[in-house]
Amino acid sequence: MPKPNYSYEKRQRELEKKRKKEEKATRKTLPSSPPSAEPSSPPAPAGPPD
């Protein structure tokens, strides 16, 4: 049975942390808007053009 490669596992964890951190930073830079997970109400239509 091969021994576990701890350095590989550590590298994967570090990459995951880095990816999450970057994702969070990009979300922060976007204009603040309500999260898409809980839509409060659909945008009101502009009205029928006459």
C-alpha cells in the first residue's frame, strides 16, 4: 500500500483556499446587489408600449 502524499493534499487545500479567497474578492468588487439565492421580487415591467 503506497504511503499518503501529504504535500499533495496540502497543496490542494491551499489552492482551494486561494480560489475561495479570489471568488470572495471578485464578489466584493461587483456592484452590491441582493444575493441571487433569495430573490425578493421580480423586477417590475416597464409597461406595455402603446
